[in-house]
Amino acid sequence: MKSPLVGALATAVLGTAALVGTAGTAGAATISDAAGHTAAPALQRTADATATAAKAFPRAVNYAGTVALSNCSGSIVRMPTSTDNDPALVLSNGHCLEGGMPDAGEVVTDQPSSRSFTVLSASAGNLGTVRATKVVYGTMTDTDVSLYELSSTYAQIKQRYGIKALDMATTHPVKGAAIAVVSGYWKKTYNCNVDGFAYRLKEGNWTWKDSVRYTSPCNVIGGTSGSPVIDVASGKVAAVNNTINESGQRCTVNNPCEVDANGRVSVRRGIGYAQETYEIPKCFGTGNKLDLNRPGCVLPKP
């Protein structure tokens, strides 16, 4: 993982790997959702994905709902329980936190923040900014995710900018599904498919669980870290982009490796990854409040 991006040059340097974009902290870290999923077996997921792809009418994916951070990408998201008058949430990577990349085993919660985010139009124009009041949650353990609470509600953002938040998916991604990685930082979209899932993805001192592996067209670069991975069929956020193996090295920063259930290590040069997010909504209740003790919540605790 590279340290966060400190502007365009830094972002370019971050490259496509481990932390694929952090404003001055990390380059490309991978976020896997905090708990190894308990979804159906891989063969069933593949069959389901094939059936879905055959029936789904491709949706046009644009930049509405995405934001640009100083060093990364992100998106305004809402949970299934969110209401229009709740304070809005921004999703990005843990390695994109303004305080630097969390250590392995470290979890950040309820930390004051005044970070600003540039809101993009559907065509990637700059509409204005929204500002955080706190980091609700951030970690690079098991997953690579950060969630900020904003001073604006969803209704206020819609009234001011005409932008709706992106909905978070609540089901495990499926192999073969068409996806779009939408970077607010670069104002660029990568289109590819879910190639499969890494049981464990290891990069430097960090390890992520059940990571999404992209097919080769999603050759993400530094600054794309934190981009929402949109399931094209549903239009919902299925994962958060965070890393790529840049040079073929094994398990090093910017060169994540896959480790299977039997401990076998494999390296896929030039292949990018994302961390699943479908379990995150289980950790949020009324008023968009985080509760790590909610039934089904598997995010790591402090």
C-alpha cells in the first residue's frame, strides 16, 4: 500500500495496488467486509450470477452520488434503514483516513472530523462540498473501510445539489456480475466483472477477508481507492475499491497476494480487488447510528 495521495502527483504515484488511493496515507489497500461471508457455495453463486446477467437490463452508471476526497474517492451512501432526515454517510477506505492508515488490529470509531468532500454531478461536474462531523468507523483489519457522518442530511443534499445517495446492497456479490468502479477523484469509471473471491487477501501487515477480485479491465490506479463498486444490474454499492497487484511481488505493500483456506499463496499481477460491503448495513440502526453489537454485525470492534 502506498501512503495516501497528496494531490494529483501523489495519486499517480500511488498506482493501482494495495491502497489504490489515499490522500497522503496509503495507496491501495483492500477492504474485505469484516466477516468471512456465509453465503452460498461458489458454484451456486456463479450460477446465480449467470442467471442474473442474462435477465438484467444493463443500467447506465454515472457519477451521481460519488465524491472526491483530498487523496481518494468515495460515495454518499444510505442504509436500508436510513431516512431522508438522517445525517448522510460517506463511504471510502480505511487507508484514506486523514489521520493515516490504521495499524493491523486498529479500529477507529466516533472520531471528530471536519473533512470536506466534493460532490459530483451525474456527468462528473463539481457541484459543491459537504463536510464531515466525525469518522463513524474506520479500519484496515478484515476489511478496508471508512464511514464519515456529514453535517448535512440526505434531504438537504438532494435539495442543494439534486443528488441522491447510493443504496448499499445487502447481499453477497456474485461471480460474473457486471460492475463499475466509479472514481470521484479521477472522474473516471472502470467497467469489468467480478472474477471471483479471495478467501484472504494479504498486503504488507494487513489482511482482508473474502475480497472481490476484478477481471483485468478494472486496472485501477492510485486515487481510485474508496471508489464505490456498483453492481450494474441493481445500481447498488456492492463493494469498495482498494487495491491492485502492481508488479507481481508477493504479499508486499502495493502487491497483495491471495491466500486460500489451505494456506496456499497465489499472486495475480495487474489484478485489482475490492472489499465487500453487504454486511455493513447490519451494523447501523435508526438515525444512521453505528452499533457494533447489533445482531449480525461482524465489523471488527475496537
